[in-house]
Amino acid sequence: MHDLSAHTSLPPHDLTPRPPAGATAAQCVEMWVDLMNVCEELLLARLRREVDPDGDVMAAYRQWYRQDREEHDRALIRMLERLDRASNNDGS
């Protein structure tokens, strides 16, 4: 049984989705683009629900994106700090 509650970026190897058998690279890219488009539509739908009926959805998107990137940057900094501590503690 896999512990899916742990925060990781990648699922365990045996749970990683696979491309359909026989799919070409171009077909796989097309499926990925379709998935990204659906994700964007879901995000925009959520933002439309959160803003007033006359609200600016794109302004809400820009704010969401800015906050998301700031959190991403903080996560990268934490990761680099952990890597730096680990490399300094390995005796080298």
C-alpha cells in the first residue's frame, strides 16, 4: 500500500500514468497539451466563482499566479537550504 498522504512531487513509479500503447511522441504531446488546457479551464472556472459577477477574472488569475510563483520560489529555497545543510554535514 502506498502512502499518498506524504507530500511528494512524483507518484511512486508503479502508480505513474503511462502513455497509451503505441502512442507516438506527437500524440503524447497533444494529450499533455489537452490536459494543460483542461487544467487552465478548471482554474479559470474556480476564479470566476471567487470574483464578483463584474470582477476581473484575469486580474484574479494574475494574483493567483503571482502567489503561486512566490510559494514555488519559497519551496525551492527551502529545498536548496536542505541540500546545502546535507552537503555541509556529509564530512566533505
